[in-house]
Amino acid sequence: MQGDTISAIATAQGEGGIGIIRLSGGEALTVADKMFRPASGKSILDYPSHRAVYGTVVDEEGRTVDEAMAIIMKAPHSYTREDVVELQCHGGVMPLRKTLALTYAYGARPAEGGEFTKRAFLNGRLDLSQAQAVMDIITAKTDRSLKMATGHLTGQFSAQIKEWRHEILGQIAHLEAAIDFPEDEVDDVVTEEVSDKVSEVRQNIAKFLKTAGTGRILREGLMTAIVGKPNVGKSSLLNALLQEERAIVTDIPGTTRDSIEEYANVGGVPLRIIDTAGIRATEDVVERIGVEKARQMVNEAALVLALFDGSRPLDKEDEEILELLQGREAIVLLNKSDLAPVVTAAMLQNKTKTAVLEISTKEQHGLDALTAAIQDKVYGGQVMTDEGSFVSDERQANILRQADSHLAAALNTIEAGMGLDFISIDLRSAWEKLGEITGETVGEDIIDEIFSKFCIGK
């Protein structure tokens, strides 16, 4: 319930220098006062808002549990717009657990996942797009992921949505005024102006929808499979992209028998890289399972990095890999450019429609070109400096598509010469649909679903 006082550990689990217990609600100060003794001898209730107070956390018998700092933030000037107290304890498991248990003993209840941010949304401090961005900031894996998330948190994305809603609402008012005063006989003038404005909003929505794929990748990571026959340098490429020795590299074919999955920051793009087993015929049962999994990954991955050895002639295993790439989003890499070439980029290019890049994982040659190719595929011509206004998830993209559909229906209604009230109905549907992005017209079930994905304490 919204009126309850809630508490949770707000910092990551494990040992650290500081661990924070967060309290929020009408009784947050009262609960904190029962378990925190300021060194000054005063009550925590006597301190003004936004004050850090040094003291000790004590149990029911008055025994010291830990030294701590109490950060006091009184409503409405807090994250949740409720009274908030943060107890900064030492970051050990036991003092945090004991301190948290004391908050429950004195009247707080355990916070649900994302409940602090949910209260910030319900109390009007954040809109829904901004609230979603909080978790995106926590999970951001690259600087561009973070830039997109902070752009949403600061309202860069939702400001544009609100501007479109304001524009649509203005046209609805225009139509309803014309309906209320039919004697003015200005239907043609009104509908022409509405048509122009609606077309403009649709063009802007179309621009935003073009960023949806990129935004999803920046938020979730691009599933990328590295494939090739044994000993072409797949594990070396993984290590080069990660800039660490993650995979074992040897001259022995079949070293990688299972898939290795890691996240890599490649030019600001988060890649969820899967290094697969070398594709070849093998009698080894374990390796054969790995090879089958590699073939499966080619079908599941959003991007395939296909490696070929430029120092060895192409064989039937290479031909099989080229066949697997048909119809897939792929980048073909001719590795070992530091050695005498047996296969050239031109020879390999004749066998694939995908551009071929020459690289050397050993000498780190050609990796900049690979990075640029990945960026080009991910951004697809979008401006790389404006991630803050990118559509970040499929929910937002779907709402934009539905809103655009209602706007298209309004234009069709105008074209059919139907009454102004029918146009108004279509526009209002679009206006309400866009409100689901910012949370102004969203249902409680959708709100609960969004915040259920948050971690405890946020």
C-alpha cells in the first residue's frame, strides 16, 4: 500500500565500504528515531531536511549495532517525495541485515522491487519513461547505453512525446470548437489545418521509430555469434574485442567445445558475444554437441561475425559456413592478414554478398574497421550523438506504432469527407495512446509489470 513505510538495502549485496538502508514513507523518521542515536544527543526528529547526522544504530536493548550516518530528506524534497531516511552503515552483510531487521521491528515493511521508484512516479516526481530509465542507468553497459538512459531520465525523450500530445490536443480543441459553432462553416479550413499538423506529427513519430532497433540494442545488447571452422581465430577475436584473455587460445583444433558468452563494449555498442565451437565434422561427442550449438547460434544471433583463415585454402567447412550465412545479418572477416595470403578478400568476396574485412587478431590489425562496420549496422545512418531521444524498448515502439495508426485513421477520415467529430475520435485515441509512454493514461497493471522488473531497493 502507498501509505506504508517501506525499507530495503539500497546497495549491492556483498562486502563494501558503505552499505545503505533506505526508508521511505510517513513513518520513516519515526522508525529511524527508534533505532538511531545521534552523537549530539538530540533526536533525529529535531534535525532539518537534507542534513547528514553522525551516530550509532542500536538494537532493542540499546546495544550498538554499527556506527552510521543518517541522511534526512523530508517530503516533498526527496526521491519519492515522501519522508526518506538513508542509513549509511558499514558495508558488511551482518550489520546491514541487523539494521534492516530493526526497521521492520519498528514498523516498516520490506520494499518490493522498484517500489521506491514506483512511488516517485505515483507522486509525480518522474514520468513513466523517466522511471524506466532509472533501471536502464543501473544496467547500462557502454557510454552510449548510459547516454540514452540519462537522456530518458532527464526528460529528453518524454518531452518530445508531451509536445506531440500537446499538438494533438490543440487540434482536438480546434475541431470541437468548430463542432460547437457549425454556423461558421469553416470545415474545409479546419480539416486542412488538422491534416497538416497530423502529418507533421506522423513524420516525427516515423523518425523516432527508426531509432527503435538501435535503442533496444543499446539497452539490451546485440546478440553476436562468432563462427568459423577450428583454428581460424574465433577465441582470439573474442579476447581482442573484450581486451582481456577470456577464452583459451591454442593451436589444437576443437579447443572451444561449448559456447562462451560475454558482453563487450565495441565503439559504444554493447555486444553480447558468443564464441562458438569450430564448425567441422568430428567424432568427439562433446565437441559435436558444441558444433550443433554453433549452427543454432547462427540462426538465433542478430549479428554473425564469420571468420575465415586467409593463410589456408577454403575447404568444405568454409563453404558450409558461407551457406549458413545466407539471409543472415553478418560481417565476413578474413583473419591472419599478418601471414602470407592464400585466400584474398577478393576471392572470398566472390562467394558472399557481405563485404569482407581483412583483420589480424594477433597483430590487432583491422579491428577499427570492424568497429566501424558494427556501428554502421547498429545505427543504420542514425545520428550517433542523440541517443537520449532514441526509443529504448519494444513497449515504447509498439505504442508509437499504435498512435501512428490512429493518426493515419484520422487522415483517412478527413480524406473520406466524414464529420469533424469522427476525426476528433481518432485524434483522441492517438493522444491517449501516447500518454501510455509517459504514464499519464496507463493502467495500473502495466505500471505493476514495469516496476516488477526493478531490483529491490531502487
